[in-house]
Amino acid sequence: MDSPQFDVIIAGCGPTGAMLAAELRLHDVRVLVLEKDTEPASSVRIVGLHVRSLEVMAMRGLLDRLLEQGRRRPAGGFFAAINKPVPPDLDSAHAYLLGIPQPVIVQLLEEHAVSGGASVRRGCAVTGVSQDATGVSVELSDGSQLRSRYLVGCDGGRSTVRKLAGIGFPGEPAQSETLMGELSLTMPADELAEVVRSVRSLRRSFSVTPFGDGVYRVVIPTGGVSGRDEPPTLEDFRQALRAVAGTDFGAHSPRWLSRFGDATRLAERYVVGRVLLAGDAAHIHPPLGGQGLNLGLQDAFNLGWKLAAEIRGWAPPGLLDTYEMERHPVAADVLDNTRAQMELNAIGPGPQALRRLFTDLMDFGDVNRFLIEKITGITIRYDFGEGPDLLGRRLRDLDVKSGRLYDLLHRGRGLLLNRTTHLTVGPWSDQVDHLADPTAPIDVPALLLRPDGHIAWLGDNQPALNHALSRWFGASPTT
């Protein structure tokens, strides 16, 4: 068999694939991204980046560029669209939501990956996959074949890579369908608001949200399932609006139109041999709470440094296995909370009674905080074994003596944040940076961050630190 032409081939140049490519290039991994579409998506779909994704972008030096293109919004009111205030003092320096066009996110991440040395080929659809002990052979729609050490499917909910790898995708099929789009409405704003208020008293999942200049995001539950893969038309929207609201609001000039069902599925495996999945290829769910894109970005952020370590030869045994071990439960939790939100938005008297109960419960600060932190992804704790509660959690951005903590993570390396005078990273300095800062605002003598910002160790004992360094960054080069 020919030697691999690439270290990693990524199928799909959406947010997840582009993010993963950029992460791999931080570690000098040879990356090729294949995208079946010949041109980037032109629809101006506005999506929301939640708190944890904003932290991810800050850790790679991308946040300022995104802030220039987006609009900050409060981080509250996302659980089942129950309008409650943002909990005070969320544990983040980036405690807001950023509304931003999805094409802008993809373009920025793709440019970031390409500037770091990744290659992107458009108009290349994957049609065949086979793997052996040394790599993966990938067949393309033009009949050509490529070879890489690993293949990652970031190719969406209908993932070709997942199907060709034989990975099961169990869950619940769609029972209902919703139309979503951004388009202009000519009905006067006060009249429109009154109609929407009346409809939402019975159909909580119906919404018409103004963006300014007469443009609105429209979400319309249609009840049945059309079974069509193609985007809906403007006339489909007008008919659905008349059926639900009794008027089409004078809808015209759509920016983008789409349909989605309430299917909820989770891949049985994220890793099969040298084929891996990330993003919607690994999990699909209704878009309630706006968690899908964020979940995919965070998959890529978890996977990138681990796959790079495997390729570069310093990964400790089992490191790559922790990708599935850590991210599969996170996706399962997202599927559960979107199922719950779907029930709270249903029309029947039982779900509506439950919604009223949740609305009252969220007046309790702890309940509201719990649900918002779940949606925004800032309370995820990976299982690193026995230890303090901080172990396995991400660390918020902090002021440190050299500036901001996240600025020290731009290179995708580990970091020892150290208030003591005796701890050191020693021979792991090729993978781990060291900041000695006796005034660092942490409540422990020192802590070790993985490249994804999660706390891998905390304490003041050098042998225990060495053990943690070996666990996450490989055996000491001197042994």
C-alpha cells in the first residue's frame, strides 16, 4: 500500500471541519479538507455562539475578529424559549451570546486553517472508504483516490463517512417538521406583534423575531413531516404562515429558508479504527437552545490536539480514546435537554402545564442558572478520576501577570499555571508552557491545563504533577 499523502483528511468544510483543520495545523499535521459543494454557502443564516464556544475562540485568538462581525446578546432565555433574565455572575469573562452569520464563522475558520497550512478542495465528494492498519483510502466522486493516516467525518447529519464506516446512528426519527428562515415582512410592526402574541399563546414554538430593516427570523411548526431534503420555497412559507397565523405577514425577499425535523440521533461510536466522527455527523437533534453548531466546534476542539499527539508520536496510551469517552456523554446530555425542550414547547395541555411549572421553577435563581449553564456548556466536567471538583472542568479566562490567561493558549499547548516556586514542567516543555505567577487569581498552588483549557491536575506536589504530565502529554522524554 502506498504511503499516506496526508496525515488527516477531513470530510466537510463547515464550522466543525474548518475548526478541526486549524487545530491540527497548530501541531504541523498535514491536513486536507474535502468539501462536496463547489462554493461556500451564500445564505446569511444567523447563528448564536454560546459562552463556551466564545471561550474556545478566545483561546485561539479568534474572538476579536468574530466580535467585529457579530452582535452581542444576553445569554439568558434560551431554555425552551422561556424568557428569564441572565443569571448574575456567570463564571466566564465572555458571558454573552454572539449572534453572527454562519458563513462568517466558516470563512474565518477556513481562512485560519489555510493560513496555518491546511489545504481545502471544493467539489470533492467522498464516495468510498476503506482502512487498514496503516491508513485510510478515500475514493472521490471523480474516481480519484487519496490516502491518509486518519479520516474524520465532519460531513453533517447525513454523513457519508459515517455510513461508509458502518457506524450505527440510533435514535428517534422525525415526527414533526419546522420551517425556519430569514425574510422580509411588510405587515406593520405593532399589528405583527399582536398576531404573534396571539399565536404564541397556543404554539410556543412559533416565533417571528425582528432583525431590523424589515427583516425577521420566522420559525413555523408545520406538524407533519414532508420527507423532502430540498429547502422550502417562499410559497411554502406563505402557506405555512397562513395555516398557523391566518396571514403571511406580507412575506417576501428571503435571505435563506430551511426545514428541520425533530429527529434525535447519536452515533454508536465516534471512533472506528482510523475513521472518526465530529459535529452533526456524530449527533443530530432539534435546534432548541441553539446548541448544535456549538457542540460541533467543541468536538473539534477536544479532538484536534489528541489526534495531533497521536500523529506526532507523543500521545500517551489511550489518549485518542478519551475523545469518544468525553464527548459522547456531552452529546447525549444535549439530546436529552433538547427532548425536554421539545416537550415543553408542545401544544397539549400536559406539556403546557409542565411549561408553566418550569416557568415558575426558573424564578428560583439556582434553577435558572443550572439550565443556562447547561445550554452554554460551561459546566461540563470530564471524568479524570477521583479528585477535587475543579478537576476535569474548564478554567475561565483570568487576568495573569502577562495579560490574559487565554492569550497563552493560542498555540494549542498545555499550560502550567503556577503560584509556587518549586514546580516545573521539566522535560515536557516541548508540549507544555509554564507561567510562574505568584499572584495568579486561583485558589490552589498550581494547576495544569490541557490544550482545550480543561484542568488536568491541581496541587503542589512535583511527583503528582509529573504523573499528570505523563498521563496527558506522554512519557518523559528523558526516560
